[in-house]
Amino acid sequence: MGSIIKGKYLYVKVYETLREKIATGEYETNDLLPSEQKIGKVFEVDRATVRKALKLLVDDGVVEKMPGIGTKVILPSAAMRREPVQNGNSVAFFLPRSVTNENRISQPFYSNLFFNVEDRCRRHGYQVYYSTLDETDDISALFGNRNFAGVLFISNIHKPHIDYAVSRRIPSVLLNEYCENIPSVLENNFEGSYLSCRHLIDMGHRKIAVLRGIRDYTSSKERMKGFLYAMYEANIPVCGKYIMDSEWDAASGYREVGKLLHSLQTCQIPTAIAAFNDGSAFGAMQAISQFGLKIPDDVSITGFDNVDQSLYSVPSLTTIDTNIPMMADAAVENLLHQMSGAKAVNVKILTPVKLIVRDSVGRTK
């Protein structure tokens, strides 16, 4: 991924600044923009970054690249001073229900994400409207009843819903998932899972099970890659019996880990479990305790998301902080950029993650 200034890609920053200068008349129709070299010096970026920014302006129909001459402004500034794409004062926050048809907004990760998104939108004068949006729902009816200024799609949203918004040029951002034709903001799942597994390995663990969530989700796939890479790097074979599919809740973690422990002989029990979210980790911790094992003396466990409860579980849960406030910042800033009338830049923004070491991981005996 490219470099970021305050959560924004450098070439996007260059693009927005040049576009603003054209919109305000600093560069008028038929004017040549400064050379790529001069623009690079002003913004302290390389020429590849400048070229990306200029390409966005070309795609917007604002400038034209003229070989041997330079980059010429072709769109009058007055034509760029347009009203936002939508006139509503609310932003939609669409979240699908879980596989078990439960409302995910009650889960700590999503409620925290909604809180941060709502806080940032409110500061800019927008209300946030929350609704579940499943495969069978009619998104056109939702838009018919409300005039949304923009939309935040969350997690594994039904792709035709995204296509609907894109086809109608509705400002949209996808959070906690990735789609190539819409700006996407998600945590660095690969890095987080790698750090978690690497920590277990560094503490001497070799028999490591994984509670990977729903295998078809982008987050599950990328976290699994990070887990497998850490195991491969340490030359530790992965046991097929140790790989468990689950939902993202405590009940699922409890059920799957309980099944695993009862299916193994004592000598086969893993010394550690890497859960791909905190909710399933909490359930796994209960299953381990009810089986008569101690955490972390007999089995260590890690989670993912760093929800508030992870600090107060017994023992406190070692986990991965996903930087939800930064995810909300990046998503809302991108959405506001589109709602101002600018063209969407279909980037994949990965927010940094951090290993939070607590008491649920110990050294192997």
C-alpha cells in the first residue's frame, strides 16, 4: 500500500489539492499545470505519486495530458463548483445479519464501529441511519424512502447492493471487507493474525489450534493466511484437526472448542488456540475451563479485535487491537470526499494493528 498522511494516501492528497486549485480558478482553462518534477518537489513525493494524482484528474475530465507539452486544464472552474451528489443530511450504515439471523450491531466490534462512525458524521452535520441489509432486502426501497447523502456498507454485504449504489453514483464506502469497485477500509488482518500466532510460537507453543470464523469472509481468509505464514516461517506443521470453523460469537467458540477437546486424547490437546475474534475466544475460554484445563497453564489463547471485555475477562485476553477509530476516520473522510462531488478513488485502505499482550498466554512447560 502507498504512504499515508493523516489517514489519506499521498496521491489522493495531491489530487485533491490540485483539483481545488483548478476549482478556485488558480489554474484556469487552457493553463498548464506545473511539471511533474515541480509538483513532486512541492508535495515532497516521487513522480509515480504525482502521476497517480494526475491520472485521477484525467479520469475526472479536468485535465488532459499532452505529450511533449504538459498537463493542460480543460474544464472551466465554474463547472467544478457543483453541489454534492446527494442532498440528504443522513448517512446509511448498512450491516447484514449473522448466519444465525442475529443482529450483529449488538456485538462489541460493530457497536464500537458504529459509535465511532456516528461521532465523526455528527461533527460534520450528518445523522447516521442504521439498518440491517440482507440478501433478500430491497435496497431500492430503502433509498426510495430516504434521501441518503452517502452509504457505509459493513462486512459481508450482498454485492448486488454495492452494485446498485455504484451504478447510481451514490457516495459509498465498504468497511471491514473488500470489493474492488468501491473504496474499502479494513484492518490489516494478515499482519494481525501473523503477530498473534508469532507470539504463541515465541512463547514455545507448537501445537496451535485455530478458531477461524466463517471461512468465506475476507477477514477470515486473510487472518488464516497470516496464521499459516507464521507457522510456515517457524517450520511448524498445521494439524487439520486443529482448524475449526465458527461464527463470531461466544456460543460458537464454546461449541467448537468443546467438540475439539472431547475428540482428542490428552496427549493431542493443543497447548494454544488462536481465535480470529474476541467473541469466539471468550466462548473457547469457557469450554477450556469446563473441560478441567487452566488458562494459560494448560492452554493459552489469543483473540482478535481488542473489545472492552477482553481487558476484564479472567484471565485477561491477549488480542489484536484493530484501531477502530482510525477505520472510522478513514471511512468517513473518504465518504465526505465523495459527498463533496469528487470522484471515488477505489483504494483498499488497511489500518494498522497492534498485539496487546495480557494474561491468557503463557510459556509452554
